[in-house]
Amino acid sequence: DSGVTQTPKHLITATGQRVTLRCSPRSGDLSVYWYQQSLDQGLQFLIQYYNGEERAKGNILERFSAQQFPDLHSELNLSSLELGDSALYFCASAGANSPLHFGNGTRLTVT
Amino acid sequence: DAKTTQPNSMESNEEEPVHLPCNHSTISGTDYIHWYRQLPSQGPEYVIHGLTSNVNNRMASLAIAEDRKSSTLILHRATLRDAAVYYCILRDVRGPTSGTYKYIFGTGTRLKVLA
């Protein structure tokens, strides 16, 4: 158990809809990272938050947004969903000098 | 961001050592070398990391070239449970209080372990 909790585990929705993925980091970790992994693809870095502030951005679409709350949990919002957004979305957390710890991901299916 | 290059796939026989290479010719002096692996249907997990010297832990060993432009992850005795995608990534060691570390994953090396 990595200590990182992601909910829900599975999500099925229709094109055009909006969904919210949730991540609770390991206790004490201030950084949260979001990644997207499409079928048989590598991990695409989306965005990083540190103690509530956005710190780094990757290939995140404008339809996607994220935030980290005062209790350090984070949410990834995906809107105007397209079929190509179907993927595994991973959240990871890290402390100042610790490696990344990943959750088990949310599998999003857009139909 | 400095990039890493890994072979797409490798095979190993069970109980034999496996050497997984990674090239990072544009590494900077402040980059740590991190290795993660992703088992089927799971999130990636941390394996090992190092800066300049070789490192050992219960999972693996990391051999870093003297010029730091390449590294090798060594699994001393591969088991079927080691079949996974292995990622080599670089993490800037600067700014421990800033919290700004980009972890850019490539496509990794898919390791197949043969019984």
C-alpha cells in the first residue's frame, strides 16, 4: 500500500460530460502529481501542485484543470470529454526528499 | 528537461541477472537518477535512485557511469514477479523546499521474464 488513495477506481461517462477525479496524498507529502496513461502508452505528466500551489505543468489540455486543497488532497477536473480522453489517470505524492508514491489510478472510459 | 533513452523491451530467464540500461547524455550535475517500475494493472512503484555513486537496496542495484551519462538497473535474480515496465527518469535535486520537481516518464523498458 503506497498510502496514496484515488477515487473512484472506475468511471464510465459519455462524451461531452465532466468528471472529477480525487486524490489523497500520503500523510505528510506536500506535492501531488497527476499523470495520464493511455492504452499501452507511457505516463504523460499533466500537472504538479505543492502545498496548494501549482508548480509545474506538462501536456495538460485546456479542458482539464486541477487544484490542491488546504488539506492537501487534490482533484483533477476533466470537461467536454472526448473518446480520446479514455485512459488511466494516476496521482502520485512526494515529500521534500522522498520519491514518488503512486496511487492505483482511476480508469476513465468515455463512450 | 533532460531526457532518458531506454530500450523498448528486454527478455530474461528466471533466476538470472538482468541489466536494464538507460542513457541520459544531457544529464546535469544536479539531476538524480530515479528508477520506477510498473507492474501490470498497477501504479508505478519506486525502485531505486542515485546521484553519483552506485547504490544497492533490497530490490535492485544501480550502477552509474563515471561521466553519469548512462546508468544500469541490475536485478540480481529475475523472478516472474519482476515482469514489468521499468522507467528511468531524472529529477533535479535543486530546491528541496520549493517542491518543484518534474518527473518526466518516457515509455520505459518492458521486461519479460521467461520461466
